[in-house]
Amino acid sequence: MKLNNLLQLPLVLASLLGPTSVSCEHTSNWAVLVSTSRFWFNYRHLANVLSLYRTVKRLGIPDSQIILMLPDDMACNPRNAFPGTVYSNADRAVDLYGDNIEVDYRGYEVTVENFIRLLTDRVGEEMPRSKRLLTDDRSNILVYMTGHGGNEFLKFQDAEEISAFDLADAFEQMWEKKRYHELLFMIDTCQANTMYSKFYSPNIIATGSSEIDQSSYSHHADNDVGVAVIDRYTYYNLDFLETQVREPSSKMTLGDLFDSYDESKIHSHPGVRWDLFPGGEPGGRERLVMDFFGNVQNVEVDSAENATEWKEDILALGRKIAELRKRADEADAAAVEEKNTSTPEQMFVRDIPKKIRAAKVEVDNTWWGKKAIGAWALAGCSLVWLAGTYLEAP
Amino acid sequence: MSAKTEASEALEAEGSIVEDTATAKNQEVPANAVNVAPKKKEPPPESPASIRLRQYVIASFWAIIILVGLPIWWRTTAIYRAKLPLDQMMDWADGRACRPVFPLRISIEADALQDHEAQHLLRTTQHALDDLNEFSAHHLRLQLSQPANASVETTGLSAGAGDEEVALTIRLLPGTTTQADLQAYSPILDIQYTPNQVPSSSSSASSLANYIANTLRGLFAEEQAMIAYLLSTSSAPPERSPKALSPDVAESLARWTTRSLKYSRTYHLTFSLFTPAATPSSWDIEAALEEYMKPLLASFSEISNFTIDTQVQLYATPGVSGNVLKKEDLSGFINAAEWPLSPSIGGAPTVNFILYVGDMEVEGGGKSWLIPQWGGVVIQSDISDLRPAMLIFSNQLMSLLGAPEAGSLPLRLMTLVRVRSAGLLLKASGTMGSLARLTLALPSISIPRSVAEGVYTTIEHLRKACDGLGGKEGLENARIAEEAAEKAFFEKSMVGQVYFPDEHKVAVYLPLLGPVGVPLVMGIVKEFKAWRKRRRESR
């Protein structure tokens, strides 16, 4: 019997690994959208991020699963000729700021440390859930970054920079703690492709706007706003997402998205890194755009025929529960009764001080101790003073 | 000897040059004066005392640097890394430290049988069970119940500590047909048998024993499969991998893990009513919750706690329109951009239940669906009676919490306790392994003492949980272990810019080392040269 089992083992493992890896789907989608530069002339970086924010929201990722980092407030900048709005196109058709935007990290909160803390979830208890990346091993994450960068670094707020090594280590920590299922990393900055060159964790697809020693350019300026409003690489990504991925049921793949890049239009050489992804390039190309930019969940529909059957089942459940509750109540009642009979007046007494306490500051039990220490300190000071005057006197 | 003569010659030569320049000064500057090396005037010879003093000064500078400066620099730039029991942590992660076993005690109550008959039946049934069972981690153990426990029916779910260990009680009742009947409110299985099935003490097998064994196996098959699946997806050594799960069972179990929420001590339930127009603007949710939801939640109390809130939203348009919804559109039904379904209430994960007022239906006629790890949706046109919706919600809640699908409620809950403790145990063990690997992989990350304490707490409770798997004690310990492990891994101070390129280090130290280092090094070099010269001269 034992031997038989052992012989079966390889078969067992094969049969187990086969179906699990196939049916291992993601159950939630998260997006981390980061702009790293402040000041008015970097208007386009915030517009990049806000356009992408609008797109992923349109495709179904709820606000609670989008982490938006904006280091500056362009809408309320005094130089903004259109106060309260941000546009990413000179036609000013869509106000990206709108009235339904949730910025999670703003202004000076956008730092390298906070970004790495967000990714690795090393945050204090005081951090609200809306500012945390609460992902698990079934979450697909889109990480989009834009700003000013260079060879293997990206500047944050003109004050500090994140290196490609830090980013790679952060992703490794995420992978080690099973904080993502698959991750799409997009970056639009100068020499962007160097930023993902150090990654070493599996299940990551990375893409960037420009090669080493290449700049990433802005697309066009709005003369009334007075600055460039969007970057080329982001513009053509959005162009694809807006025109080809119209609704959440779209079947466009990442391969389609990356094939749509036209280097003559983008003016730099966008790169894609497939080698970390299981299945390599062919496997990655087949991934749907909606796997990262949308929120596709495999719902389980309760069919109509089944309904009556398990409704009855649940009726029984309800009855059981009622029964259980009755019994529990009886037990409780018995317990209470027991308590009542043993210490009735105690319960009564306990209730009243509780009510008073709720409205009062905590009672200080060490009141006398504190008084004594204070008195001693005063006495000590005066003794020192007396000693000083005595010594000075002669 | 020769060196000395050379030196004296050099001195003489110098002397002659001095004279030359002196004469050159006396005469007007000759044309060849530029070629003559300018003569330096030697300082008066130093006294040995001042030489010694200078040596002391230099030595004391260096002594301060080496004895005070270096240790301070070392202390202040060193990263504190508490010692972690890496071997133990890896043992847990690889499943070497713990062999998860779930011994389930099943007590048999056979008042109608003679003692020796009962004993014999017990032995043969146990034998039959052992033959059927191929998965050693999940083991059913039979015992004869004590007469004192005969009144199990009155204890029910709220069984005292004494019979907490017993997973199921079998009551053998004489009857006319052979049939098994699982009681609905308590873990009791009534088995009726015909008198001729009672095994005689001579026979080694009996139909009744086989019948009991098969019934038990059927009852616990789902639980066994769940635990087997959990163990197989963890990194336990392969020889512990359970029997083969057939592909469709494996697939349904994969769906089960996809569907069920991660374990949490507290869940937050949000019940929302969304209406496309201004009416209805209220629903009788409180009474419905009181009637249908609260009792169910109360029975979950030893696994998880729940907090509840409700909301009504008028003029809510869903993400997809039409009277018949396609299945692939359903995930877009929730209008995430506009419907206020924020999970950031409190610290607990939120389970959403949505009642949408409308008369649309899904292809095939269904009117409700479950969104994995998120919640459920019910479409209902008339909300005067909330009972159907509540019943669907309670069923969806059971699935979302990961309860098995078959069996009576008490059995399902007890299975859930065991499955959850196994899951937590594996998760905490995995976290230990992640932390150990991370410690080795990132040598520049600091490890505060609290992390080490957390690791020791985790390992202690993991050990306890591993010993007490199968009961509520095990769940409690696994929960503590998992919490401590998460806290240790996500220690707040274990972050920082971990990577410093060498250029950065040079850039930081050069402004300090340049101005300070040059005089120090030059001082020692000059002194060394002077010392060598003196030695040569004295020889």
C-alpha cells in the first residue's frame, strides 16, 4: 500500500500542479500611479498620471484600489489659467480633475520612503486602509511612474531619488510576501528602460518609454495653459486605451498594446521586458490589457434552477440557526440567572460607577505619589539654594 | 660606509653652492645664474625633545582616530541586525518542523449493544476506516462514549470543555432498516441498524462496520480534500503530499480558494440598497438582519467576529445596462467609480452585499451572483420582503468565508475551524521563510529587536498550534502566530533606502576624509622620512 502510494507520487504532483496553475486567476486589480515631480512646469507629469487614473477608473478599478500619488496640485496652482482643472490635451475636452478624484498621497507625502513603504506595506498602525496597498497573491498590480529620471534612477520632488536597485528590492519583498500575482510596470521618464533593468522577481512585465541615453519627450503644449500638457509615450498609450479598449469586455492583449507603439511618433525607443514573466514573451503577449488596466472578476452566477433547491436548504439552515439561538439564549439566561442569584447587588453596584466613569477622565491612582515627588523636588531646590547662599555668604 | 661618504659629499656640494650664490649676489647677476638651483637655508637642527614632542603629537592624533574615531564611526554606521533563528524559520517554512495531523475523535454511543459487542464493532470499524484512509494527516479515531456523555443532545454546539475534542458522536439505534441521519443542530450522526447486522465476535468484518466507515468517510471527504489541497499547495515536502485529487475535485478546490476571503479575526459587512430612481428609499433591513443574519453570525463567533453597516443609494446606475445581463458583463455591473463602496471603514476587510432594485436578470435566469473575495449581488424588484435576499446573502457569506458546501451547520463550522487553522499555520510558516530569506538576501536592511521577539513568539505559538491542531485551541494559537509573523515581517522600521551605490559613499566621505586625512597622512609620511634620514645619518 505504502509503496504503491510512493510510486504514484509523481503522477499525483503532476495532476495537482497542472490544474492549479491553470485555474490560478487573479481576483482583484490594483493600480499604483505615481508622479514624482512638482512645480508648474512639470504640469504634464501630473496630467499623465491623472489621465491614466481616469482610464483605469473607467475600465473598472475602484478608487479604493487605486493609489494615486501627486506631489503638487496643478489645479489650484496660481499660474493655472483654468483654476480647478487639469487637462491633458489642448482641446480641453476632458477635465481630468473632475469632481470625483481621490488623491492618496499628495504634496510632500510623495517621497521615496513612502513609496517603498507603500509597496512593502511597512506602515504604522495609524495608516488608513485607503492609503495602503492591500494586495495578496491573487492581485494584479499596475505600477505607473512618471517624472524626471536618469540612468537607473528616478528623481522624487527634486529632493531625492529612487534607484533601480531599490525598486527591484521592493518588488522582491513584495514577491517574497506574496503581495502580487502579476505586475505590470510602466514608466515614462528619460532613460526609462534602465529603471526596470535591475528587476529580478518573477511575474513582472515591464515597459518604459526610452532607452539609456535617450530622452522622453512631451507631446504638445497648450498655449493657454502655457506648458506642455502630456508626454508622448503616455499619450500614445492612452490613445490605444481610449480607442481600442472601449469597454471592460475588451479582448485586446498586451501584445496589441506594445505593437501599437510607433517610434517615429514617440520619438524614443520604448522597451519591454518579458524575461521575468513565466512563459516569456509569447505568454506575456497573450495577457489581456484588462488583466492590468481593468477589474475583471470571475463572478459565480447562482443559476435559476438551483435557486429553489438551495433556498430550501437555507430555509433549513435558518431553522437550525433559530434553534441554536434559542438554545444559546437559554444557556445564557441560565448563566445570567445563576449570576443574578449569586451576586445581584454586585451587578447593580458595578453598573453605576461605569456610567460615571465614561464621562470622566481616567482616575489617577498615583495622585499622592506624584504630590510627594513634587514636594520633594521643591524642598530639594530650596535646599540647594540655601546651601548656595550659605557658601556665598562669607 | 659608502652611503655616508656620498651624503657628506652631497653636503659639501651644497655648501659650495651656498658660496656660489653668495658670490653671485656680490657680483651683479651673471647670465648663467638662472641655471643655478636656488639655495635653501636649513633651519637650525631640532632638539631631540622637540622631535619627540612632535612624534607624540602625531601619535596622539592617530591614537584618537583609531581608538575613538573608528569605533564611533563603526558604531554609528553599523546596521543593527538582531539574530534570528534562521534554521528554525526555514524548517517551519519547508514543513520540516511540523507535521500537520488532524486527529478527529469520533465517539460511538451504542446503548443497545453489549459491551463486548460494542468493543468488537469499534475495532472492526476502525479497521475498515484505516483501510479506506490514504491520507495520514487526516485521521479518524473511534472511541466508545462514556455513559456520562449519553445526553449529548442537550449540550449541542455549546459543548463544554470536556467533550470539545469529540468531532462527531455516532448514536447506534436498533431499527428496521439501515440508514444514517445527520442531525441538523449538533454534531450527531444517528445510524439505524437491523439486528442481524450486529457482528458476532468471531467474524472479522461486518456489514455494519463497513457501513459506518463508509458513511464517515463520505462525511469527511470534503474536509479531507480541503486540507489535502492546502498542504499540497504549500511547500511541504513531497512525501507528505496526500493522495491524488482528481482534476475536477482539484478544480473545485481551486475555485474554493479563489472565492474565499483571507482569514481575519473581524470582518465588516456592508449591506447596500441601490435603486435606479428615487424609490424605494427605505428598506426594513434592521429587522431582516436581526431575523436572518445575526443568528448565523453568532454561530461564527468562535471563528470570526462581524461588524455591520447598511446604506441606501438613490439614482444609482449600474455599470452595464439592459434587461438581460451577459455573464462576462457582470463584473462591470458594480459601478465602482460612482457607488460608494469604500472598504476603508475600520481596520477589518469588508464584505459587500448589494441589493439592486430592478427586474433585469442574468442569462439563464439567475438573479444573484457572487464576486470572489468581494461579496454578493442580488437583483430583486420588490423589496417589501427581504427574506429571499437575506437567505442568498447568508449562503454567499458562508461561501465567502470558506465553509465547506456539504454537511450540517455544526459540522461545517468545525471543519472551517480546522481548515482555517491549517491555513493560518501554513501562512505563518511561509511568512517565517520569507523573512529568513529576506534577511539573507538584503544584508543592508536593519532588523530591530522587536522582529526577533516576534519571530520567537510566532515559533512558540506555531509549535502549540501544531500540537493542538484540530481544536479551537489550535485555531487560537495559529491566529496568534500568524499575527505575530505578519507584525514581524511588516516591521515599520525595516525600511529605508537600502541601496547605496559606491559613488554615493565616496561623495559622502570625501569632503571629510580629504581635509582631515591629508595632514594626518602627510604628517606620518614626513615623520617616517625624517626618522629614516636620522637613522642613516647616525649609522
